[in-house]
Amino acid sequence: MSSAIIALGLLYFIGHLLTHFFKRTKVPDVLILIIFGILVGPVFHFVDPQSIGVAGNLFTTIALIVILFEGGLGLEVSTLIRSAAQAFKLTTIFFVATAATIFSILYFGFEYSPMASALTGFICGGTSSAVVIPLIGALKTGKEASTILIIESALTDVLCIVFTLGVLRSYDSGDFEIGKIIGSLISSLVLASVIGILGGLVWLRLLNWVRTEVNTQFATFAFMFIVYGVAELLHFSGPIAALAFGIILGNNHLVIKQIGKVSDAFNVDNVGIISDAEKKLYKEIVFLLKIFFFIYIGISIPVEQMFIVAIAATIVIAIYILRPFATKILVRHRITPYDNMIISIMVPKGLAAAVLAGLPQQYGMIEGADIQAITYYIVLLSIVFTSVLIPLTEKTRLGHSLQRFFGVEELTTDKKEIDKNAE
């Protein structure tokens, strides 16, 4: 027990060292944390993911919604409006392109069934907000590029869940209805956003009153969990509700100004705001959750046969070849070449894919075990690819080539120049 307690304390300081290492070398800390998880889990068996059980699933869910909430706090409504069209376009078209690519590789290249190929495509079609948001925070990309990536990672989680469950239910019933799937998707996104927005408005109104009590530093988190839970109970997207909740709280001044015009209940005296000190506290919590989340991801990845690894590697390479072309076509307005380059390499998979991977086997699919194993390695290799490409694109020939591909001759990795161009 004492060794475990010491390890927990050391991990906090190691996390800070890795963050500093990332700033100096551009080698992301998430890669090292995942490798550490693999070593203590499937390689040396110091920790068994099965022994963590339900607590592990609960922890990863909490990590996901807290990261999304904290990411929403940093999104400005003006930037969100400017970037929304490009974000939705990139999200939907690249999701479909990714799913189609995975389907083609598995069905035509490795002779998996159409159902197994389609399911794997939908499971792995998105990007991971739990990976993307911490990385772009450390990279200091432009506001619009960051907003596009945050929106994409949040929306694709919903796309993965809705389409995967829709196909599985069709497999179970023998009746595939695309209309029901799309209707469920739209209602999940729209109504989850409404729940998050209403929750944010209610909380802004209650915040000053709550702060009259002691020990309420984590009250905002507690209310955010309620908002997430209500959305999930109504079969909408809890992560989207948590993101919308964070956006409302992060833009409280604008909310007060606009709603205060029609309601005396929303004015400077009646409505609370999230202070800078609280935002720093939330960043600290996200930092801690991130450390354990990525170690847990590493622990959960099984050691499988090399054939499965080869399939996953083929899929990941194809996705990373496809992404720059999709970025060049779909993301154009007001985005610097440097930011386009970052968008083009930011396609890691994560929690949603890992959770959905086990469902085909639960539904009794013969190829369910293969789908799960392939997905786990796609998650691992995609995170590795993103982590390796980030330092490779900094002042290297690869970075120079990518930026030329997006329209410039000179490198623009200097932060001041990036900010100047973004303006």
C-alpha cells in the first residue's frame, strides 16, 4: 500500500516534468504516459485492468467530461461562430471518409464481413477530445484552429456512438433504417446542447448564492455532472451537454449582456462569474486527470498477435495520408498554414472508440473479438502517430513540406507570427 501511495505522489511530479519536456522537445507527454501504462499493464502485469473494473470506466467518463467542460470554458463565442461552418464540414465529411477508408481496407484488403468492416469504421471514425484538447492547449495553436479541433473531437464522439449503436441494433433486429439513425443523431446533438445551455444559465444565476456557503469550490463541477447525467438519462449526448455548459460559463459576460437586456434576473449584480482563480483550479484538475487517464489507456491495451497490429497500422497510415488532403480542401478561411498543419496531424482516437470496441462481441458477432483488438491498436497507434508527428513538424523538412502544401514557402512556427497571422 505504501508503495502505491508513493507512486501516486511521484506521478504528479513526473507529470509536471513531462509537461516541461513537451515544451522543450515537442514530444507529447501523453505518449510517454501511454507507454508507461503499457509497461505496468500488459507487459509486466503490475496492474490488471480487470481489477480496476467499474471504477476504471467511471474514472474515464469523469476525465472525458471534465476535459470537455474545461475546453468549453476557453472557447469564445465570436470564434465559435466564425469557425462553426468549417468545423461541421470537417467533422462530417472526414468522419464519413475515415469510416469509408476503414471499411474498404477491412472488407477488400483483409476480407472481413461488410458488417464488421462498417462497424469498425464507425467506431474509429472520430477523434478523441481527451487527447486533442490537452495537446492543442500545450501547442498554443490559433483560436480558430483550436475551436475547430475541439468541436470536431466532441461531435465525432457522438457520431461514433450513434452510428455504431444504430448498426448494432439493425444487426440485432435485421432491419437497417438510416432515417432513424440520422434522426437520433440530430436530436442527440441539438437537445444535448439545449440542456447544456439551460444548465449554464441556471448555474450562472445560482452561483452567487452558492458561494455564500463554505466548501463550494467544486460546486460547478458537481452541477456539471448533473447536467451531463440529465442529458444521458434522456438518451442525448452528455459530452456535448458538458461542452455547451462550459461554453456558457466561459462566455458569462456576453451572456449577462445579452440576456440582461430582456431580464432583470440576469445582470452584473445577480449573476456569478467563473473567476481566473477557479479556471486555474480547473486546469490543475484536468492536469491530474490527464495523467491517470492516459496511463489507464495504456494499461487497457491488450498484447495481441502481429497480424492484428499490421491491420491497425495499415488503417492508421491510410487515415494520416488522407487527413492533410481533407484539411486543405475543407479548412481554408482565416487559418494559418501552421495551424492547418496541426489540424492535419491531429486525428488520434481515444475513449469513445475504446468503449464502443467491446459492443460487437456483446451482441454476439463472430468477428467481435477482432473488432475490439483492431480498435485498441488503432487507438494506440493513432496516438503514437500524432505524438511523433508533432515534434517532427517543428522546424524539420516534414514541417516545411506540409506548410508549403498549405500555401507558404517559409516556416511560420514562431508563436508571435502565428498570432499575427491569425488576427
